[in-house]
Amino acid sequence: MTLGQRLAWDDSVLPFQLDHADIRGRVVRLDGVLDAILRQHDYPPAVEALIAEMALLTALIGQTIKLRWKLSLQLQSKGAIRRIASDYFAPAQEGDPARMRAYASFDRDLITGGDAFAQLQEGYFALLIDQGQGTTPYQGITPIAGKALRNCAEAYFAQSEQLPTRFALSFGRSTERGGTEHWRAGGVMLQHMPKASPFATGGASGEAGLLTARDIVHGDDAENWNRANHLLDTVEPLELIGPSVSPADLLVRLFHEEGPRVFEMQPVRFGCTCSEERVRNSLSIYSARDIARMTTEEGVVTADCQFCGAHYRLDPATLGFEA
């Protein structure tokens, strides 16, 4: 089998539970989805790496939540990479795939070589949940911290939910025979099962005064959590993204003594919600004078979707409202 072949577990999220450790988790593979996200733009390698990591986190977290519509992860930074945004849309009905999209904005002239995370400076990591019409969206924010985006996500769960959470991620380009490149990305999420009344004692031991897992779990819970983390530390990058180990087999390799139990696998696909109608609605707040300023020399108003690259050309006479 060549690396470019589609596997049965490509673009999927597998939920599981470690019955002996009171821990739940997810195994994710994003392959065609990540290809579709990244080919929309000409991103530098550092930006591609951060989008790949953000997409993996989004798929893992989105499938963990009882989501009716959309989960979004966003990062805002004062560095060369200014913004990363990703969305996970819950399946419209049982049996449908979830949908994902992501994009980044950045200053190409400021991008340097080396570590991708170093392109970020002061800023924040945010998680947003929108359960649809008639509900109030939720937003949680934590400062950019650690050495990778996954550390930001771990810090968010420790601060906002007081849930010890750990991610192991791997991603990159692989080349099959014949020279065709494909993205391969995979990861594992561990999360301690929530208690009725979570609490932290002894202060915060993390960077910038943030809570960590050891501030939240104690006694037998801490022993179980530490043991599962030591087992996760043994995972090899190729086990997360390679073609030889299925997600279920990976769980047996890592956690066979913890009683892993798997649930139904959720397929994931690239998908965008943009449409001409949505573009028109977004422009409806502008006056005729504003629309005139947006009109090109060709006599049209144009709009591009940052997520999927769709290009819209609209008649200005049909847009905005009369001032």
C-alpha cells in the first residue's frame, strides 16, 4: 500500500473510553480534509503547520462536545501570524459526516524560519460554541502559552472547565510512489472524566499562573491520569499518521491494560457554509454610498471566502440599503 492511497480510517474521529482509568478520549485522522483546507491558499510552511495543528485540535474537541451546530477555535496574535480560525460543524443528521474548514491571516514579510509557534506573539486562544438559532453562543479564552497550540488547548480546559486534558499530535506531507504529495495528520486526545464538582487546590503551577492537570486531579485520579499520560508518551509519530496502524489497533497498543472501549467512528469532510445569500446578508448593513465605494471599475462588488476561496461577483444595485 502506498501512502497516497485512501485508508478506511482517513478523515475520521474515533471516540473511546479507558474504563480502568476513568478517562475518555478521541483518535483523529485528517488527510483529505487537511489537503482540501490547505490547498485553498499559498501558505508558508510555518502557517501550514499551525493550521494543521489547529484542525486536529478542532476535530478532537468538536467531537467531544454534544454539539448541535458549530464549534470554533480561534487564535489572535500580535506576531507574524495574526489569526487562525477553524470551524467544526456537527452532522446535520445521524449518519452524516461532520464538516470542517480553517484559514489563517498573516504577514508574509515577517515570517521567519524555524519553529512555527515562534511566529506567534502576545495574544489569546479562544473556543466558541454556537448551538444554533435561539441559543446564546459560549466563548472561553485563555492566553497563548506553552510551546505549541495543543498546550493552549490544554490550558483552556484546565482553566475554563477544570478538566485535565492532553493531546498528542503528528502531521506532515507524505509522498507516494510517483511523486504525489498528500497531507497525513493524526492525533490522540485524553481527558479525565468530569466530576460533579471539579475543583483545584494548592494554586496554579503552570506558565503565567495557569492551572495544569496536577492542580486539578488528586489521589487515585492523579495516579490514573499520570499512568495514561506515560502510556501516551510512548506513541510514535508514524503510529498516528501511518497507513499500517488503525485507530482501534493504536488504542490496543497504547492502553491495552486500561480496558479501552471504542464507540462509533465519526467521518469528517471538508465543508464550507459560504453562499451568495450569506454574502448578500453581510452586505445588507451598508449604505448605498458604502456599496459605491466597494464597486470595482468593472461595475461589480466582489467578495472572497477566506475558508474555501469561493469568489462572488454581485450587482451593486441589488446590495445594501438606502441611506
